[in-house]
Amino acid sequence: MANTLTAALIGTGFMGMAHTEALRRLGIRIHGILGSSPEKSRQAATTFGIEKAYTSYDEVLSDRAVQVVHITTPNRFHFEQASQALQAGKHVLCEKPLAMTAEESSTLVDIATKSDTVAGVNYNIRYYPLNIEARSRVQTGEIGDIYSIYGNYVQDWLLYPTDYNWRVLADEGGLLRAVADIGTHWLDLVQTITGLEVESVCANLKTVHPIRQRPKGEVETFSGKTQDIEATESIDIQTDDSGAILLRFKGGAHGSLWVSQVTAGRKNCLRYEIAGAKRALAWNSEQPNDLWVGHRNEPNESLIRDPGLVSDAARATITYPGGHNEGYDDSFKQCFKAFYNYITNGDYSAPATFPTFTDGHNEIVLCEAILKSHREEKWITL
Ligand code: SOE
């Protein structure tokens, strides 16, 4: 895709790397990168082979060579960095969750609406080709009216009380952690596939480790499994390690979501099963090239990702032939491809082809309803 847009990367951790690789594969130029210190900027610029190591966010905002800012910093920085970039006339692709509160995300929606720029949130899991295929099959009526949607998103990188990351602290990641960090991926995905909106929630959350050991210095996302833990200090934790959420959708469908970051052996496992009047669909992010199609009166199907076997919409997100598996990193590439193509097409009033700030805000509103439901032990209607 010939694209003349140039990006700046904010954040040098796991997501900074994932965004850099995806942009490189799209041929999008990255002019510079900003870390939490000038030294981190320099290290990342060298590691990723990026031209410029910024020394401040102001330098990014005033860089006329940059049209798009990718925000991959911890959640507490999203509001200020996204609002300033939009007000500086830059397009923004912000990591999820969009902000720390619905008040912040609502303000970001207002700023994005009033600015002549494009603002997206990286709900990348929408862009696995077989999730696009699942959406196509719902849209054609092949599945029938949706009766139920259930599933989970489970990981094990925070299983031990000695596992640590900024996300476990409410004042750095927000009051909800597992739900906001990975639960919103699942909620965004199933609402996008089915076109159904969550109407009410009933939640039961748990902090499995009310005390965690914080190492001296930062611990990158997922890196705790391979990093030697240095001297630590005990800290109190209030954020959720796991939780169950009952769901009612507008139109009558119901469902449930199980979220956990303390499930041994589940590395990064999102699953859904959507049951309709005619057929059912099921998918697992750890085997993303296979979509299960359930039938009542004929053998069930296992659809292998193959451009010759899917809808036009799914085919547009496939680069490699069947059997040449595509996965996690490809979903970033396809999400960013949609985002940059939208900008290049130039009609910002056209329906969005990517997750918008409004989508990101809706997820934060959902999170606050889930936390309210958990605290008050009752159903909460949005
Ligand atoms: C950590 O839970 C994390 O990196 C999430 O923040 C990402 O959104 C997800 O894609 C993988 O796991």
C-alpha cells in the first residue's frame, strides 16, 4: 500500500514493538519514537532502527514531518497525550483502554469530533480474518437470530504474587485491570461480530492477590516470566485478577464473559461461542486460523483461514494463502491498514472502517457499569 503518511511512536514497551513491526510491514515511515526518558528514546530508536529519538512530547507535537501519533504508553497517559495530539492536528491511534475513566474518554470523543483528524483505538482482535468472516456470516443471516454469546479471555502472566506490571496499580492502569485490559477486547469483538449492544451487566470480580511483590524498576508486559525478579517490596492491590460477568444484549440475547490473568497455561486465550437460531460459531485466539461452525442437522465444520473460502470482507484482511498461518501481529497490520487507508481516502465523514474513540469510550462506560455492578452486587443497565 503506497502511503505517504508518517508516524511517531509514543511508548517503547511491548505495544511499542508491536506497533513498530506492523507499521514496518505496511511500509509506513516512522519518523521518531518517544520513551519515558531521553535514554529510553535513544535505546528504542537504536533497537527498532528508527531515525529520531524524541526528547519530549512537545517535540513530537511540533514535528511537521509527522501526521499520525501512535500512543502505546500506560493507560494513565492516554488522555493527555491523545487530546494534545488531536489539538495539534495529528491523527491518533491509541492503545486500549482509551482512558482511565468515562469522563476522560467522553472528552476525547468530543475533541476528536471537533478536530479535522482521525482517531482510532487498537481493538486489533476484530481484524483476525476469521472474525471478519464470523461477522459476515451473521450479517448474511446464515447464523440466524442470536440467542447467546459466551466466552472468555484468559492469561497466566500475572498468576503469581511476585508477577508485577504497572497495570496492577489502580492509579496507573485504572480501577479495573483484567476487565479493562483484556475483557474490553472480548466485549468489543463480540459486539462487532454480532452487531448487538450490551444492555445490562451483572459482575462478580476477584482480586486473587491483595498483596503483590513490586520489583525495583519497571517490568515490561509479559516479561516477568523470563526476567529475574530483583529486590521487591510488598504493595496492596485492589484491581481485579479475574471475574465473571453476566450479560444481556439489546434484542434479547444473553451471555457471559470470564476474564482472568491468573489461569495457568492459558497464555493469551480469547474464546467466544455465538449460538444462533440456525448455526453456532466458535473461535479461539490461540488457534486463530480455524473457525468452528456448529450445525444441528449436518456435520459441524472447521473452516481453515483460506482466501478462497471466505467472504470478500474477510479476504481483504488476508495476505497469505490458506495454511500459511497468520496471527497476532497480522491483526495489528490489518487494523492499521484500515486506519491509514481511511486517512488516505480523505473523507472523514465516511463510516469508520476501524475502532473509533466512540467505540473506545463505550468500552470504558461498560467497565464502569461492570465495577458498579460488582460493588453493589446487582444488575446494572447502561
Ligand atoms: C496484556 O494483557 C496484553 O498485552 C494486552 O494489554 C493486549 O491488549 C493484548 O493484546 C495482549 O495482552
